[in-house]
Amino acid sequence: MDKRIPASELRDRMNRFRSRMDQDHPGWEWVMGFSKINQYYFTGTMQDGMLIIPRDEEAVFWVRRSYERAVDESLFPDIRPMKSYRDAAAAMGKTPACLYTEMEIMPLALYQRIQKYFSFRQVRSADGSIMAVRSRKSRFELEIMLKVGQLHRKVLEERVPELLEVGMSENDLATKLFAILMEEGHHGFTRFGMFDTHLGIGQLGFGESSLYPTSFDGPGGNYGMSPAMPFWGSRERKLQKGDLVFIDVPFGMDGYHTDKTMNYMFGRSIPDKAIEIHNRCVEIQRQIAALLVPGAVPADIYKEVMRSLDSEFLKYFMGSEKQKVRFLGHGIGLQIDETPVLAAGFTEPLEKGMVIALEPKSGIPGVGLLGTENTWLVTPEGGRCLTGEHPGLLLV
């Protein structure tokens, strides 16, 4: 099966990016990219290389390793080998005074190395323009994400309940879940754009574990394996009857992800008050989904929903009492944490074809993290769910 990104798709992405740069940064001359995720988006391959996009000339993907693989995998029109950045600098000619690049991910050492060969005097961020273009998914991308969402629903709604056993550790569950994800077609890795962020396959926990604070910017938590490996799940925390099992695990295939959360009441039901709070989170998700139409402003959606909630409910909404997040949903695609974000300050209107994970959740002391998460496509009729519309709470 040919998994190469079609040449027409690559051309469309590059054309839309150039137009976006013209809009955001009139007079720009060069964009230089090093991120493997952005390389893949624009060229269809991930290599040790450098993508140079001049404003008035064709883009060139310079590859140090592996040029042979890049040519085999990619339909990008101009891929060239290089031994060092000096080769690319000599071939590209005069460097503009101002360089646009991925400032969110470029290490200072790499910046200094590049500056030795390319004589730019100023550097500015192209991150916002890149993410804006990536946020609107093409038909090619959506076809992949529709398949991913269907598999994601199957794993969390149908296969996970078969895994839960008295006495198993969180790490046992993570290991078994990873095997099932891979069996169903998962690409084996969860990618984040946030600098230096790792989560293994996602977050999972039994009872109070899902409220344990972490550095990850999400409403959930987990004990992890140790301070040196604060994810994958604890080896010591064992599953007992009456535990709430929290699983927030993305599914990824062919580069693209969906996000989904399910909760499982193991052995017996949790308190009615906790179920009531969970159901309210489900209603909030439906409320938000109805607002996912082209032209809607993410910051306005966030403000409208948060204003509708009473102070008692807000005490534990979007995290635990001491650890909360200030968003209701996030864009998703090649990475889990993309734009747009349903949060204050995000004022660019939604567009048809954007994909957003909605995750209204509430941490209940003594029970764990409740609520739901599904991945939704922005359409003129409101959000269309890609990952199933189960309310997210199962008795096992």
C-alpha cells in the first residue's frame, strides 16, 4: 500500500502556507524548518534535514540523513543531499536579513550553528503561521482521522473492559492496553508539540491516582512509575473492587491522532453524586460541540461555557481543587496539542475542517477524575464526533 502523501496535497499545503505568511508577515523572504513533524507535513518524510521555503522560489528540502529514504518516501519536488549546512548555504545564495523559523522548538545551539553559515541578522517566529495552516485539515487528513476515531472508539469502549482484573497494577493495565492499541493499528507513539513533553501512551489511573499532580498541562494526573518516569502508571497501585478507572489515551495512525477519555466503575458503582457530576460534564461537552461552527471564536465559546457554571461545580471543574487547566478543548492532528484552543486569548474564528478534542472533566476527592473527552470535527451544523458518543462511564 502506497502511504506517500500525494503531490497535489503537498502543493496545496505549501500554497496555503505561503498565503498565510503573506497575511501574517508581509515582506517575509525565507522560512527555515527543522521540526520533523513540520517536515512531514510539508514534504511527506521525516529526516535529519532542513526545509527552506523562499517566498519567490521553490522550496528545497536539504537532507543530511537519509537522503535515500527521503526520496523513496516523498513526492516533494526538490529534495537534495547535504553533508553539512555549508552545502545548503552555498547553493541557496544570499541569505535574507530576517529569517523566519520554528522558535518554539529550535535549541539555541542549533540557532548558533545555522547562523555560522547563513548570514541573517534577525530571527522571527513562523510557528503561528504553520500551526494555523495545519489546524484546517484537508480531505486527505480527515479520511485518516475518521479511521483513527473509529478504532479509538472500539479500543476504549469494547476492548478495555476485558482487561480489568482485581489486583492488576496501573502499569499492568498500561502494558496490556499498549499491546491492544498496537494490534488495532496504533503507530506506537503519542506526539506532543509542547516542549519536552512525554506521556508514554497517555494518562491512566485507579481512583485517587488520576488526581495526583503532574507537570503535564491537562486536567488529569497519575502517579507514574517513579519520579524519573512519571507516566505509564504505578507498579504499586493495584486495582480493587469499587475503584474508578480513568483512561485518557490518544490513538494515532499514519501520523494522525484522535483523543478520547473513558471511565470504568470496577465491580460496583461510584456514589450517585459523582455520577451526577460526570453526567453534567457530558452535557457540557454536548453544549460545546453545538458551538463548533465556522466563524465561532474559541475565546467566546470558553467564556460562554464557563460563565454558565456555578461556583460549587467550578470548584473541581477541569482538574482537582489545587491543579486546574484553563481550557475546555484543543486542536489535534499530527500532534495532540494543536490549535485552536478553547481558551481565553484565542480569537481567530473556527473554520470548517478543524478538529478539536473537547474534554470537560471534574476531579472528585476520594473518587478520581470524572468527565469525558471525544474528538470533534467543525462543521456548519456543529461538531461531528469522530470517536463515538458514549457518555464515557461504564460499569465493569
